[in-house]
Amino acid sequence: MKKKIAIIIPGGIGGGYFLQGIPVVEDLVQRLSDKFEVTVYSLIKTDPAYLPKNFLLQHTGLSHKRSVLLRIFVCSIQFILGFFKNRYHLVHGIWGHPPGRMAVILGKVFGIPSVVSIRGGEAANVPEINYGNMREPRIRNITLWTCRNASALTMLTRFQLKELQKNGMNRADVQIIPNGVDESVFAFKKKDLKPPYHLVHIANLNPVKDQPTLLKAFKLIAEKVDCRLKIIGDGESMGLLKILTESLGIGEKVTFTGAVPNKSLPGHLQWAHFMLHSSLYEGQGVVLAEAAACGVVVCGTNVGLIADWGNNCCRPVQCRDYEALADEVLGLIENPAEYERLQQNALKWAMENTASNMAASFEKLYNRFLP
């Protein structure tokens, strides 16, 4: 008999563009469902057209615009009813608040272990855009309480762990489990490092990702070499970014694709020589791992996985330093041997941290607490 696992998420399954939600989260749930009987509880409603594969899905029926407290209340009631029916052996909150906090409290109420996975802005404190759980005292205290009281705590990167430690999280048994990619989908493609040089950026278009920095960097690169930039994603900053692109005089060299299906990303990555990444904060940045698997060399800001990789697998720069970002790309164009070294090191990391390895790490973690 499979052990019964409940997973609480804020969303990310059964919604979004192309109903793909957050692909790495759904992929993890599907892989875990091969080993466990999984029920997912989503704090927001899913699209009626979405059909889960190999796991059960409960959602509150409420949009993300409804009160967080209302969504927590409805989801908690659904979990309680589900527990009396299924007698879960473990509860896993993906994201620290509110799912992680709910997992810890419900685990204590029903006497079952709780696993909490810190994934996004829980460790962030970006004052210039008022972003991150560490900015507001109440949410910071909730997040730190959740980290202290979970039966097991996971994070995506050492960068994330260090950021939380700066704010008083001193737990010693945190396990780092990065987002992995499916190596059968995101496959390495060797390409000659010659013009026109292809650069790609993949992200939601919003202030946290700071795309103006990468556009300013690309302008400097385009002044020196023949190159093209492809920006993949959609979001609130799209209009402003298009205006900035034209004002910088690089409109003919930049393509905005909008959102694309995740299954089409390998083709875009295999086209590219470089990935430009300009975020002010990242928990990890799964697109960085996807780029590495496809042989794309990353140059970007020193957050998330880039901070963990350092100069061994990529070229990190300080946030908002578009001149340094451009210099790193131009320097690698002039040094193909270093470009290949970074490419091979990042590929090795990606092959050691695949989606199957990620699922296996969570399976092993669960089994530590299961009867």
C-alpha cells in the first residue's frame, strides 16, 4: 500500500498560461505520485479543463484576488475533511506562507510530520520594490516560525538559506533540493560561438526580474557585436519594456515572444548562446537550470542559482550593473575556451540535479518520517 501524502500549494497547478501552471511543481507532484498516494490542496481555483494525472486535486474555488484568510480557511476545512477520509501520513507545504505555515499547524493538530519547502520570496528583502517576506515584520515572523517548527525544511539554493540566516533563521538541518529539469526534454546542443550571437531571457515580465537592466546591457553588447535578443514571457512590465527597447534604439534586434508553452522552451534555448538574467531576487531560477541543460551559458545577477554557481558555472554580476553584465558577455565572446568551460561545468551540474533526482530526494526525505 502506498503511503498517503497531502501537498498544500498556493497555486501553480491547473492554471496559468496553457494550463501549465508552474511546470516544475506539477512535474514533481506527478513523479511523487508514482511512489505515494498524493492529494494536492490548492489555495486558488483551477481551470475546469485541467485534469490531474495520477494524483487527486482539491481547490478552494476561490480566485487569487479573494481574501488570503478566506482561502486559508476553506483549504483547511477541505484538508480536515480529507484527513478523516484518507488519514494522511505526512503533509508537505510548498512555499513557506501560507502553505508551509498551514502544513506545520495541521501536522501538529493531527500528529503527522510536516515538510516545508521554501521556494520564492520567503527569504527576500528588496526595499526598492517593497518585495519579500522579510520586509514586513508580521510575515517575517510567520515565515521564521514556520521554518523553526516544520518537521523538515527544504530550500532550493544555498543563497536562499543564507538570506534567511541573515534574518535569524538558525536551523541546522535544512536540506538543499534544487529544482531539476527533465534531461530527456532539455537536451544539450553544441553551437559554434560566432555571430550573430543569440541571447535569450526567460521570465515573468515584472519589477522583480528587472528587465530594464538586461535591455541596457544588450544595447552595449549590440554596439560591439552582431547579436539578437529574444525575451520570452509576459507580465505587467511588457508595455514599458517595449517602449524602453525602442528608446534604446535596439527594437530591430529584440523579439518579444510573449508566454510560450514550456514544451517549446528547449527549442528557444538550443537557439541561444547566452542567457541574460537580471533579477533583483531569485529563490533559484529554474530557467537557469534549463539553460545549463541545453548548453546555454548564463550571465546574470548574483542571486539564486547564479550565486550558488559563482564563476564556476556562470558569470555573476551585481544587481542593476548593466555595464558589468555586458562586459561579461563580450569577454566570453573573446574567450571561447572559458565559454566552453562554463558551459560544461553548468551542464554537469544540471545532469547531477535532474527532475528525477529532485523527486528521489523528496521521496527519501518523506521516508525518513513515514511508518
